Amino acid sequence: MGWVSEEQKQADNRARATTDELRAFIREDWAPRRPTVTGPSPAAAPAAARRAVLSAAYPKQRLVVPAGGLKVRSNDTDYVFRPHTAFAYLTGLGADREPDAVLVLEPLEDGGHEAVLYFRPLADRDSDEFFADARYGEFWVGARPTLEDVELELGLTARHVDGLVDAVAKDAGEVTVRVVRDADHELTARLDAARVANGAAEEGLQESDDALAHEVSLMRLCKDDYEVEQMREAVAATHEGFEAMIAALPDAVGDPRGERWLEGTFGLTARHRGNGVGYDSICAAGDHANTLHWIKNTGEVTAGELVLIDAGVEVDSLYTADITRTLPVDGTYTDAQREVYDAVYAAQQAGIAAVKPGNKFSDVHAAAIRVIAEHLHAWGLLPEGVSVEDSLDKEHGQYHRRWMVHGTSHHLGLDVHDCALATREEYMDAELRPGMVLTVEPGLYFKSDDLKAPERFRGIGVRIEDDVLVTEDGCENLSDAMPRSSEDVEAWVRRVQGR
Ligand code: GLY
Ligand code: MN
Ligand code: MN
């Protein structure tokens, strides 16, 4: 099974004969197609509103936003397709939609833009693609939408992708054309060549293009109502996935790959409720919690230890949650675990309290890390004579970061680390605004071989992570329904496990 890679064409070891008789036979006697799209997608109107914002920012310029193509996983097998984030944001298309498609905002004479989606529409049944193309053909991967389907679904103009390069580059000497370059490198190279051939200056092309990608990244900092609703769904599905893992904990204990059992349990919910996981789940039992990106998940889950689980469901529109809970494997924190846990919880409370309009993004980290530093100081872990203020000094201190090397927050949305192209001024140093969604995720990590840590803390790693929406006068913790304090987590485990 699969499409035929170049390597396989050389080897020719799985070639199938296609006769004229088969071609004729396979084309006939199919019932009329039933419509697959019956009306506009709920994502269509918000995507149109976003395009209008971009249109106003680039009058009289042609804007090109590719979805990207299929990516080979091995030989003739592709990864599940995920469109580039800028494309998903500006079209409203999500899971598995639409390989090789390109959104073009075509400038209009009297202002504004026409949105045109170039894509590979459903091939007729009398084409070879219909039955013989394992990468795109209907027999192999199912029917794609028609041009009419997409026009109805998204409320824009749809055209065949074959006309794309000419349409984009035809007058590139007169009209500024900007391309989101990162989405499809091969297409970008073709568009570069075509733009230059049609009179565009090669110099400065990249900078001009990069400004467009940057602008879309910035637009995504504040979520619209539809996006917030999608985030709520992602969080609700993630909540369900965590409860499935809590219910599965007793089965994971003692299994040599208990962490994988938890990962798979979450993955089932993620795939069932949404498109899948928004990033590889971290299921880190015991000392593994101290490896920040522990995604191998190959370890045992042992009674008496903690298991740190950092996981998020990505819904079909591609918005993802990003939530961490650190659970006592047998339902009760030991004294030492609780001491660390409660410190992290206090830091998180302080961080969440700092999420409000007018505060800077970096204030959230400042509030949380101060509480972390205070606890480390009280435990006597900072160097002799170093005060909390000394340690918080950015130029000469920062000793506390030995036990929390990561930041407290990041923007969250279509990408788990969202709005990646915003600059420091636009991100860290910027004021929080209503509609922003960020994580608040302090932690403390005491490796089992950390000789500066008290023995009772060694091997304990705790992170608590929630997804928080900035509101007009403060914030709403979107994942507030998932218990967080040590007592509430213990009660949660008991309730979900029915004991
Ligand atoms: N799960 C990755 C993060 O928390 O940023
Ligand atoms: Mn996380
Ligand atoms: Mn995170």
C-alpha cells in the first residue's frame, strides 16, 4: 500500500499492470456523487474577518499563504497532513486539509482583496488518478472536495492549483507579491523564480515575505471568539483525557512500560475527541519528571512516586490545550512531595494572579519565579548569604533557576508555542491584552543525583500548567475545572478511580 516513491520506481518490485480494459471497466457505473458540503463551516466567517484585517494591512499587494505539501514519513508513506498554521488561521481549514492548497489574497482595483483558494480538487472518475494514484487518488485516500464544495464551505473563490504559479507571478514587476515562505519550500522556490522572471527584484524578496509571516503571527496574539471557543473544547477534551489516565493508573503501575500505557490512554482520547495530541505527551514518572521534555515515556510507574503528565488535545480546527498535572501514583502525596507540590502551586497562583490587562507578559513569570525563589531560600538551597532579591537579580544572581530552568508562560493557540515570530518587544515585554491565551506553568525539579537538593526532595519533579485567557479585567483559567491544589488532586484521583 502507498504511493510510489522514486526509490520504489527504481526497484519496480511492486508494479501492477494497468490494461486499457481495466481502465475502461473501472471508470464506468458509479452512482452520482452525494454532496459532501451542505453549508458554510463555522470557521468560515471568523477566517474571513481575519483576512479582512490582513487585507487592510497590505492594500494593493498580493498575499500568498501556502498550506504546504504531504511529508514523507518513510519510503512511500506520508505523515498525516497538517496545514501550515498561517494557512489554517486564514482559511479556517483544519485537520488533514488541504495538501498543496494555497490561499491567495488578490488585490482589487478599488481596494480590498478577493480571497482565492487554489487547491487540487476532486479528480473525475475517468482520470487515472481516480484509481491509480496512491497519494492523492480517491480509491486510496478518499474523495477530496470539489471547487464548488470549497466555495460553499469557506465563502471564497476556489480555483485549480495548476493555475497558481502564473496567477501569482504574472505581474510581479508591478504588484508587490508576498509569500509565507516557511509553509512550502519547494513551492516558494518556484514562486521566487517566477516572480523574478516576471520583473520582481530578487534583492529584498525574503525580507518583504518575512514581514507577512510576522504580521500573521502578531495577529494571532489575541484570539477571537471562535478561537476561544475552540480552546475551550480542546481543554474539555484534555480534561477527559487526564481522567482516562487517572482511571488507567492502577493498570500502569508495575507495568515495565507504564508511562507508555498512560501516553496511549491519553492518545486514545485525543484521537477520538480531537485531531490528536497537540504535541507529544510527556508521561514522566519519578525522576523522569526532571527531564523537562521526557517524551520517550519508556519507564515504569511506581506506587509511592509522582507522575508528571504534560498533555494536550488538539481539536479538529487545530487549536490545542497544554496542561500539566503532577499526580501521586497511589493517590496520596508523601510529606516531601506535598512540600514541593504546594510550593509550585503557590507559585502558579501568584502567576495566574498576575495575568491581567496592563501587566506585561513577563510579569507573570516574575510573580511565579519570586515564589519559587522564596521557597528555595526558605529551604536553605540558595548559596550562603544570597537573599531572594540577590537571586532574582538578572545580572548576578538567578541561582534559583537551577531548579526551574524554563519560563513560566507561552502563548497558546494553533501552535502549542504560539505566535513564534513575535519579537521580544511584542511578546515578553508587551502588555497583556484581552483575548490572549497563555500557559502558566511553574515547576520545581530535583534530580535524583542533585547533591545540592535535600535528600528528601531528590527524584521529585513537579509542574502545574494551566491555560489562561486574558479578560477585560483579569483572567479566566480555562482549565480551572481540573483540580490543582494537592488536596483537590488527591480527591480527584479517588473520585475518578471510584474509591
Ligand atoms: N508541553 C510543552 C510546554 O509545556 O511548553
Ligand atoms: Mn505543557
Ligand atoms: Mn506549555
